[in-house]
Amino acid sequence: MNVLVIGSGGREHALCWALNQSKNLNKIYCSPGNAGTAKISINVDIDQSNFENLENFIKKNKIDLVIVGPEKPLVEGIVDFLEQKNIKVFGPNKYSSKLEGSKTFTKLICDEYNIPTAKYKIIKNKNDLLNIHNEFSLPIVVKADGLAAGKGVYICNTKHTFDKAINEIFGGKFGQANKILVEEFLDGEEMSFFIISDGKTFKFFGTAQDHKKVGEGDVGQNTGGMGSYSPSRLENKILEKKILDRIIKPTFQALKNKKNEYKGFLYAGLMIVKNEPYLIEYNVRMGDPECQTILPRLKTDFFEIIYSCINQNLEEINIEWLDQKSLCIVLCSLGYPEDYKNLIPIKNLNNLSLKNNEFIFHAGTKLHDGEIISNGGRVLNFTTLSNNFRSSRVNAINLINNLNWENGFFRKDIGFKVIDK
Ligand code: AMP
Ligand code: GLY
């Protein structure tokens, strides 16, 4: 079997790594990949949105299965396109991907199926805002409707920041905006909850918690993710049942009622308020960096799980997990998420020796004349497993210190809520 993974981040390196553990695979390709995927797969550089070029490559190289990492090609309909060409592909179709691509689509499903979520209003123009401060009290959450690479969310503590958010979104900061979502602020603890589905059945695929803010103590600007840990401290069977019964099952039912199925990973971003789950958002893919903490805990052959989804017999697979605590720290380029120096050599990387509970997943890296150089703001992910989060964090920090990359910085407090209570 030959597999193509689409994407270039830490998530895709972790996907390639997990596939590479399988005995049933021949070649793994990754497009475009990074310097990490280059070690275990064949990197090819094809534009993710150029479906025809992808199809030609897939046919020419006898690829049996495509796994799509990021949301953009999913929302653009890559799955529908490839399936029409009889190519097997793991990921949700264009309709189901609206769960991530359109926040208002998801809210309407929540209304119709009584899924717990924040109270909201859809704003189409400024007249819709006339009564808004009678309907919502501060803080108010404001969201751009389409894909905004995780950046289109404002938590507004004052009327002034609220007005600014509305003006920025209607002003086109995240692309053309016809709709804005205004939402009640939920005060609780977040949890990333993952499901894998073959269209007929679905299974739990772990929990995690990421840290989006750049600064220690979860302060400062939002980023793509500075680190994560798995499992979430909130994970328990009673909560899991509530999430499945009140949120996941009605969502899949809603898609079925529209004659759609959901195949792929589903990532529910939840707020847990006094032990009750509320849906904040859906993503139609694995989380990044959550994926880099979840996959190292997986005991079952990853490729077999994915392939069972393609054949719609996920039901027969027993997904097993290591009991260990997994923690990932992201090493970033100094200055990120604002301006940073790029294309800086990372000299020491090949000298680090890793134990079998330690992993380095590349994100923004590439090869240049045989040398690994940085290629983005989030550069390397250091994941370690152990019996407790504290020692996982110590081990990850030791690895980063041993690397001693002069252009890097990282948060030393990843997992503080489960470690430094
Ligand atoms: P995002 O960029 O979509 O991940 O969201 C940025 C931050 O806003 C995340 O930490 C979300 O959990 C948080 N957030 C989004 N909606 C709400 C809400 N209704 N109440 C509280 N926090 C929220
Ligand atoms: N970790 C957040 C995301 O993947 O969207």
C-alpha cells in the first residue's frame, strides 16, 4: 500500500510517523511535508488546492490512500473531487466540512438538534447591532464566519473593543465578510475532544488541551498553538457520555438527515462549565499540536484504523491507548507570532539522541543543501511520554535545552493547570 499525506505541519509529521509504524505500508508520500517528514516519507510539493495536479500524481505513483491533514483542502472539497475519480481518501466531504468552514452552519445545527452551545446572534449588517448590548452582557465573543486560521475570534471586554472587532471583520480583515457571529462568553475550562468516524460508526479518539496564547500563564497574542498535553484533566466516562449523547451523536444525525455522512477525524472544541459540556467550535481534522500528543499514546496500528474507516468497518477495530501522560512543547522562532527571522540553520538537531518515549515532530522546517533550516514561526514539537505530566515536561524542556537553538523560544509552563496547581 502507498499512502499520501497532505500538509506540512507538526500534525502531518506525527501522521507520517504513526503510519510508518505500520507493517502494511510500502511508500509514504507527504505533500509538501517538512524536513522531518522527509526522513520517513517522500516529500512532494503539490499545491493543496490544485486537485487535478494531485490526481495526476496519485494515479502516476499508484497511491492507494490519501489522508488530508489541514482544513483548507477539506473545506474546498478535495474529498468529493478525489472520490469522484475513484481515489480512496480519508477526511470529510465538502458538505460535512462546513462544520468547520462555516460557524453559522454549525450554530443552526445546534439550534435544530438542541446541542448545548453559547447563546448567539448572526449579524449581517450594522442594523442588526442596534440592541446588542441589551441582548448580551460583556464580555462578548465576536467571530468571523469563515476559515480564519484560528485568528477570527475576539473576546471583547469593553464596548470599544467590541465595535473595533465588528469593524475589522466587516472591513475584510479575514476575507470578505457577509456574516458575523456574536456570542455569549462561556466561563469554564476548555477541552479538545476527538472522534474518528467511518461514516457508519464512530469511536472516541482521545482528548487533549492546547495552549494558544504566546505567553506563560496563557497571556498575550493568540498563536497556532504553543504546546499541548493529553489526556485532558477533565476526561472521564461520565463527561464523555454527555459529550457523545448531547453533542456528537446529534451532529452526525443532522448530517445523516441531510443525506451526508461524516468520514474522518472530528475535533470538538468544548467549554466545560460545572461539568456540563458546551460546543464552542468544530474542526474537521486533528488538532495541531494536539495530534502530536495523542498519536504517541496510540497502541493500535494507526494505518489499520484509517483503512477500516475507508472500508467502513471501524466497528470491528478496538482502539487501544497507552496509559501514559503525553506533553508537547512547541519551539518557535524568536518574535513569533509577529515578525521573526526565518531560514535559520538548526545545527544540533541530528546530534540529539531520543529515548523511545521521546519524539521530535517537525513543523516549520525544511532542508537546504542537506542542512535543516527553520521555515516558519512554529518550528519543532518536542513530545515526551511518562507516568506523570511533570516529568514529561521536564524531559521535553531538557531536549530543547540540549538542542540549544539560538533563534528559538518556548513556553516552560505547558500543562501548568495539571502540574503547577
Ligand atoms: P479560536 O481561535 O477559535 O481557537 O478561539 C480563540 C479562543 O476563544 C479559544 O481559546 C476559544 O476557546 C475561545 N472562545 C471561543 N468562543 C468562546 C465563548 N463563547 N466563550 C468563551 N471562550 C470562547
Ligand atoms: N490546536 C488548535 C487547532 O488545531 O485548531
